[in-house]
Amino acid sequence: TDPVRVTLADSLRLTEQEFVARLRERSDAGIAPGDFAVFYVHGFGTSLHEAWTYAAIARVRTGAQAPWIAFSWPRVATDGVWAIVLMRPDGSDAHEIAADVPGEHRRPAWSPDGKRLAFVVQDADHPEGSIWTVNADGSGAALLSAGGAECPVGLFHPAWSPDGTKLAVVCYPGGDQEAIAVMDLATRSIRRLVTYTP
């Protein structure tokens, strides 16, 4: 079950401070020592159901100087395109990374050592998603895979293996099918584990 039980009505009738206090009261999510978790709820272009059940936990990794939070958020002041943003836990130093990569950027996932991020790019060539990586400082953005023969429609939801050598992804083989697949980062080969029809 979702540990955060806050309704849409709460957000409409409460001040920001009251809403944050209510969120803290209703959350029993465990946080590892030395780590942080940030809960945020969005409603940009989503239904109310999705805006509240799709609330995300942005993980924080400790870098050389201070932790960073990585999350995806639309550029509401400009073109509305989704981008990957890094921010300090206190809300300072927010900045976009991989801005030179065309398309919508979603689902950032930290590597276990905190040095890289995997993320999804949705563009005209790969509307269902391709998987990219970027260094934590924003340099070195590179395409890992657009799916290949195993997942020709695209890839989404990257998640790192504990040793940082593989990514688990949602794979779209075509038609109504979806699959869970594993990508080897050394060879960039993709192996489907389970294929199903939602």
C-alpha cells in the first residue's frame, strides 16, 4: 500500500506549510542512514488519479561536496518539455543537465556509485523512449540503446543493478506487448526476461 495518504482535497485547502506537515504525518517510508528521500506530486498533463498514485521518491546520492537530488520536471517557464534537473536537498543550485540532448527527458536513475545517471529520452525517432547515460556533472551524455531487435518500439524505466554493470528496463517489443529486460552495459546487449500483455 502507498504509505502516503494525502488527498487532492488536502492540497487545495491547506497552506503549503500545512500540506508539508500533513505529508510528514502520513508518511512512514523508511530512509537509510545518510540518505534522503523527497516526495513530490505533480499534475502536469496527467489525470488526478495519476498525479496522486504516481507520486515519486527522488533519491539523493552523496557526491564530492554535497548530495544532489535528481528528478524530471517540465520547463514550465519556457517550452514545457520535460528535463532532468539536479538540486540540493535544501532546494538550492537547481540546474538542468543534458540540455543539449533533444527530446523529453524522464526517469533519471542514479548509478550505485553516484557518478552517473541513466535516463529516458523520448523524441521523434523514439517516441516510446531510448536509454541514455550522463555523468553527475552533466557531461558525457550518450545513447546506450534505443531497443534494438529485442525492443524495437523502445525502452523505459531504467534501474541499475547493484554492481552497476547492468540496467533493468521496460521493453516494448511491439503490438500490445511489454517486457522486462536486462541490458548489459559493457556489450549493450538486451535480453528479455518476461514478456506480457498488460
